Amino acid sequence: MTEYFTPAQVVDRLGFSHDTLRYYERIGVLEHISRDPAGRRRFSAADVEWLEAVRYLRDTGMPLNEIRRYSQLAKDGDRTATTRLELLLCHEERVTDRIAHLNRQHEQLRQKIGWYREHLARQGARDHS
Amino acid sequence: MTEYFTPAQVVDRLGFSHDTLRYYERIGVLEHISRDPAGRRRFSAADVEWLEAVRYLRDTGMPLNEIRRYSQLAKDGDRTATTRLELLLCHEERVTDRIAHLNRQHEQLRQKIGWYREHLARQGARDHS
DNA sequence: GTGCTACCTGGAGCCGGGTCCAGGTCAAGC
DNA sequence: GCTTGACCTGGACCCGGCTCCAGGTAGCAC
């Protein structure tokens, strides 16, 4: 008596669109999504859990083909745990770098904004003189 | 006696490719790049400065069409400074949100890594017993 | 039994952001 | 005066990541 989720429920909870879910299945990011007797997808708790992982992997910029690789390793059981860990560590390093870069560029942006504010203030002062 | 930079120099200093520079000119992110008598681009100091801005706008996720809009406003002089500031502020808010989101997802990733480490440690312990 | 809704399928299309190509021109060095 | 290299042009192509479409089916509501 495993519990299943309909596509609509997954859409609601996870925020992927129907089309994206089907797309992920097509390209192998999701695999073996079971069907009910009428042929409709039903997502298991494990599927949903995996989708949560997909979301943070994707949102941290891991390309889908790498996510797929990871998923295929996971499918091959414990034996591949070390490889998966390495993959995650390597990705994590990239993420850290990206965040650092993003923060630097963000700082530039804020400086520009500061510049505009001063500029407009000076202009305002002139208008009142 | 304005100083100019050749495309190659800009490529070196800014890290955009030749093709990207030409592409940016085509779509209006760059405008009025002057030419030498032989028709070759020469980038002014102001162009280079603008390209630096393009880089941090792009790297913080501003879409090129918005960057173009911004550039066109800038071209219309001081009159549009307020609008430009608003645009930057709005973008800056999005960036802040994105960084926050990224940090949350990054945290998830690190938890997963932690889980793997523990898992492998337990496994290692078993192997030695 | 007629709708309606929620799905299904394979395949085409779209969008952003480049990247590559063919064919040509000029300037400099030898 | 010839080669080489850095550039020019317009246009085609690519890639990732979706998104949309047409045509079809199963189940429920009335």
C-alpha cells in the first residue's frame, strides 16, 4: 500500500510543470516512473524525494546531463556512492565559486547604484540653488 | 587624441569573445562602436567601461534585452537617470533574492554531502568489523 | 451516453545566448 | 608584390531547457 502522487500533485508541491516532468523522464533525469492501470504516471515518495534533489541540483546550476549521470549512478546502488560523493563535491566547489563571483558582481552593481544616488542628489541640489 | 582599443585588446581585457562583441553590437547592447579608416572597430575608453558594466549586469543575471534598454536610456542623457536607477534597483532586488535562494539550495547540497560522508563512514566501519 | 477533466503520446517549435562559416579587405613585414 | 594575420560582413547553426500542439483515452459527474 505504497502511497502515490498524481502528476498534478507533484506539479503543485514541487513547482515543476507537467511538461518539465515529462521532459525529465524523456531525457533520463527521471526513470521508471510507474503507471496506473490506465497508463497515467504515479510518483512514489522516492520519486518526489529525488525531484527535490533535482531541484536544488538544477537551481545551483548543475546541467541536466550531469544530473542524469548522477541519477544513473544512484540506480546502480551503494557501490557507486563514492563516485556520487565526488561528483557532488566537485559541483559544490563550483557552486561556492559561483556564489563568490556573484557576490563580487553584486557589489559592483551596488556601487553603481550608489553612484547614481549621489549623482541625482547633486543634481537635485543644483536644481534648488 | 582619444585612445582606442582594438577588438583583440578588448577580448584580452574583458573576456568577451570577438563573436560576442559583434553579437552585442548587432542586438544593440553596444552601439556606435566607431571604425578606423579601414572599417575595423576601435573601442573607446567609454566603450570599455560600458562593457565592464555589461559584464556585471549579465553575470548577475540581467537579460540582454534589459541591458539593451538600459543602454538606450543611458544614451538619452541625464534626463533618464532616475529611470535607470529604478531599473538597477529593481534588478538589484532580484539579485539579492537569487543569492538568498542559491544559498538555501547550496545548504541542501551540503547536507546531502554530509549524509554521504556519514553513510560511507558507517560502511567503512562495517568493512573493518 | 455526453461532457468534462486529467491525463497520455510523439514530435515540433521557441527562446536566449552565443558560435561558426565563407568569402572578402586592408596593413605590415619580408 | 606576396603572404600573413587581424579584422570585416551577413547569415546559418547550435545548445540547453523547456513549452506547445494535435490527436487520443480513461474515469467521473450528471
